[in-house]
Amino acid sequence: MIIALILLSAFLHATWNALLRLEVDKDRSLVAALAFAALFAAIVAGVRLGFGDGAFTSLRGVWFAVLAGVFEASYFATLAAAMQRGTLGTVYTISRGGAVLVVWPASVVLFAEAASWSSTVGSMLVLGGLAVSGLGARASRAGASSHGSERGAVGWSVVCALSIAGYHLGYKAALTSGLNPSVCFALALGVAAAINVIRLRGRRADVVALVRVRWPRLVVMGIVCGGSFLLLMEALAIGGSGFVLTLRNTSVLFAVGMGWLIGERPRWSDLSGAALVAAGAAIMAR
């Protein structure tokens, strides 16, 4: 059951990232989609509470959810910056794979999750995949190829990876403190949406104008994004944070496929890097 939840979450996550990659104004499109995702999450949480689910058993979980929301805000902002500069395959592989390298050791220390030979071998494969993807992006820039717009994509992807690790650990801490998964995500996403709306300041009118023109697409993006994270929350509630994030990062293979569908032509480094990250994730999740 948990594996099915994780894989479906991974597929939906790669899908909404592909939809974002197609947007011209990625930053404002992402903020708008984030607002719709927060609304969707709030509705789901309200329905679950209406059916008798408890919201939380301690305020400690609420504070961890707020902390996760701060990291979510950083994740969405850095993801938009990376996507503006790089291909879906490069950004997705580095950001998701990089997060694994942070979460696994942190999970062992913070949540007493087991460390094993497989996690060590898997980490080395993930690290190799990140190196291949990063070197491929740099070589592409040096050669002034069709991917020459990737200046800065690797750097933003690394910061994005740290943000992913932060919100993932925050979510796990909130759930272990007795916070309802749907309530946890709705609260965190609300915080993330508020921070990003404030960040835009004078550009908020442009977001409103964008929503008026592209609201159907942005609503779909928000629902797919929200659905992906809600499935992640359910998986986190019953599984270890290192295991869940690692197995979910097999989504890099979905991302490479999505990149092909939206017109990107993966380089050998994209394919090799994604395959190494996915293989390492599968071994680490054993």
C-alpha cells in the first residue's frame, strides 16, 4: 500500500513540474498554482475533519508544520528560479536527488531510522547521478548548445534540494507529534503561499492578471501539486522519512519522460543521471 502511494505521488509530482516548465512566467504561475493547491488542501482537510478525524494531539506538531511551510516557500521560489534557467530533467534530478543525500543521514540522527549497507551504496549511486547531471549541464553551457539557458540552474537546484530536505523532515516531525496529515499539509502550504505572495510585493497585480487568463491550467497544476503532496503525507504518516523520500525520488525517471513529452530532448547526462539517482533510490529504499 505504501509503495503504491509513494509511486503515485512521484508520478503526480513529476507531472506538475512538467506543467510548470511549460509556463513562460514560472515564478508568478507557480505562486498562483500554489494558492490553488493550498485551497485544495484546506478543503480536503476540512472534509476529513468533518468525518471525525482529529486535528492534532499537541501544539508541537503545529509548529513543525509551520516550519515545513517556511521550507516549502523556499522550495517553490527556488524551483521556479531553477526551472527558468534549466531543463526539467536537470533541475528535477539534482533537486530531488540532492535532497536524498541530506534526508537519509538526518533521518538516522533525528528519527532513529536504520542505516545499512544498502543506504550507503544507494547514496553513492545518487551522488554519481547528481555529478553526471551537473557536469552535463555545465558542458552544455560551455558548448553554447540549445540548453545554453541553464546558467545558474545547477546552483538553484542545489538550494532547492536543501529546501526539499527541510520541509520533508519538518513534515515527518509534525506527523510524529500527532498532527493529522491533511491538516499538516494544509497548514504548511498556507504558510508557503502567504510567504510567496508577500515576496512578490508589487507584482501581485500581475499574478491576478495571469490567473484571469490562465486559470484553468493553473487550477489543474494546483490540484495535481496538492494531490501529490497529500499522498506523500499519507505515506510519511506510516513510513520512515528516509524510505519515503528516497523511493519517491524514483520520480526522476518520470520527469525525464515528461521532459520528452513537452519537447525537451534529454542529453546522455540527463538519462544517465536520472537512471543512477533512481537506481540509488531503489537500493536505499530496500
